Amino acid sequence: MSRASAFASAVLAAVSLVGPAGVAAQQSNFTPSFETNPRLVGGWTITPAIAYSGAWDDNVLARGEGDLPAKDFLNAVNPRVELDFNGRRGQLSASYDGAFMLYRELSALNSYDQFGSISGKRLLAPHVALFVHSYAASVPTTELVAFVGLPFIRNGSRIWDTRSGLEAQFTKKTTMSVSYDFQLVDFDHSSLGSEFLRGGHSHGVSASLRHGLDPRLTFTADLEVAHAITHPPDLTAINAIDQAFDVQNVWTGLDYRLSEQMHVFGAGGISRLGVTTLSEPRIGPAWRAGLARNFQKMVVDVEYSRSFVPSYGFGGTTQNEELIGRVQLPLARRVFTSGDVAWRRNDPLLLTTLDLPVRSVWIEAAVGYAVSPLVRVEGFYSATHQTIDRPGGLTNRNRFGVQVSTSKPMRIH
């Protein structure tokens, strides 16, 4: 993922699909989330786009400390298409993002990365809406922020995360949503270190309640229940048995709107790991907090969370702590900048000789210039850093380069 926008997309996907319902926690009870957006142009719009980027990568193979890192220059050609619909009773947004990754010297590592997403809502009745959010990716490494608690290695990885359900407004101040959640993770197991990547799937139910206490203050309550099954890479692998985990998270909290442009939220509760073949039940604290500020053209978002979550490596379930921040800032009429950072700490709940704490950091920064309404030029820097308490467990990777992109929205009549 060397393109300047890839990290931001991954962070947003992780927040909205993989992590706790932080987006829902930020919604005002006086603007039901299932309403269509009247500011969007009605009908269908398709936006084809293409980008080229050239970047220097100082650790192509994502090797740990002690190994000689392979360095190379990467050329990426990134076709993309977005399809949007806005109607009186519903909205739909779908995108496909592919990237031909071409290395100058290490051509054997050339790959075709793929990302896709779909999000939609449909009013079934004046106060009831059906929604779906789905995200999928196929990438050559495990560095994607959506993968929780995995070591960074160059190994083919795939993820599909989807959530679908109903939202209802009971009164002017009270809304509730219920969804079915499914996640599938798969690996190629073609590289050294992939024996720690188990793969598997999870499914469960999420529920979210919002009640306005006054025009600025909203009471929030959230529940997540998940059943996860992880699979060994083969019958001769380490821990070559399927493992099942049941995880429950419950939060209650408050969302306070300081102004039309800024609000803060916080919630606390408990996380529970059910009985497994490897351990007795575990219970721990769960909490999250965040701040969002929208200036006229500047956007700042920060969120912290802690809970138990399934993981498809090492012990299978971890105590997950993460901090995600994002900022977008225009510097001049045509000059803009953006930055994203994600920090995550994963501590395994089922301790064996293979279950090791993992600390991971993702950083992305870009400065761009709008040559015209259709063409942008950006300079970008991205970095990943991971620490695992084992020999060679320190991994650093830095990429920096330039990207040129063009896109053009077109109405479909």
C-alpha cells in the first residue's frame, strides 16, 4: 500500500467495520442516520479515476531486525471507479480500487492489489431503514490496518468484512440499530513466518442505542457479540487444530456536542472472553473516547478504544488497544495536506509460548497541489513500525514518493 490515499482508506474501514461502533457514537440524535442526504445530487454518478505513483521502499520484504532489508523503487498504476446513487428513499455508494505494483529490480514481487467497498441505506418506512456496509481487500502483506494482532510479513492476505441490519427511530430523541456482522480472513501461507497466521471467520450481532438527554447531550449504549473460529494453515502446523472464541463487549456512555463543529464522546463497560478449549472465561474493562472537530475546511478526528477482539494470529483473541487520528488541512487555495496515524497494542489473552504482545504503528502524510479541478499532484510519506517480544521482532518500513491522479464525476441519465 504505497499510494497516498491507501492508509486513510484502511483506517476508515477499520474504524467503521472492524472496530467498535465509534461512528455511530458520534451521530447526533436529532439527525437520524438513516435519512438521505438532501445536499447530494439526485440520481446516479460514476467517477472513473487513475493515478500513477513512484515511491522508494526501504524494506520491501517487511523483514525484521537482524535481516538485511531489501530496498527498491516501486511504480504503481492505480485504476479506480466509484458509483454513487442518491434518491428520495435511499443511497448507495460502491467503489473498486486496483493497483498494479511494479518493482524496478525485484520484479518477482510484482502484484495486483485490490480493494472494494459498498455502503447503502434504504428507507423501508418513514422511521425504519435497512443498511449495509461491506469492505474487501486482497494485498501481498499483513500490514493492512484492518488485520488485528498479526506480525508484519510479506504474505498474500485477504479480508472481507460486512455489516448489515436495521436502524429505527422510536421517538424524536431515541434511535436504535441492530446488525449482523461477518468477517472472513485468509492467507496464502507462502512465506517464512506464515505459520503464525491462522485465518478463519467470525460472525455476530451488534446493537446500538442513542437517546438525546438535551439538545447537546446524548446517552449511548452499545453491545457486540462475536463467535470466531480460527484455522491452522495445515494439519502439520503449530497448534494444528481449529479454535473457537466467544467475545462480548458492552459499553454505555455520553456524546456531548460542544458546538456545531465539535463534539466529544466517551463510554465504558466490560469485555468478556467465553470458555474455550484453552482457557476459562476472562473479563476485563472496555472503554473508548474521542473528539471530532470540523472547521470550515479543516477536519480533525481522534479516537481511543480498548476491548477484547478476535485475532487471526498467535492466540486467537487479544486485548486490543488502539488510537487513531486524522487531520486534513488546506494550506492555500490549491495546496492541501493530510495526515493519519494509528497505534495499536495487542496483548494475547490465551498465553502460550507462541502468544506474544504486539505493538504496531501506521503513519501516513501527504502534501498536494490541485493542478486543475481534475488533476492533483501529491508528495507522500508512509511508515509502519512493529515490535514483538522475540528475536528479530522489530520491523520498520518507510516509503516516500510522488503521486499524480485524475478523476472526473459523470452523471448517468
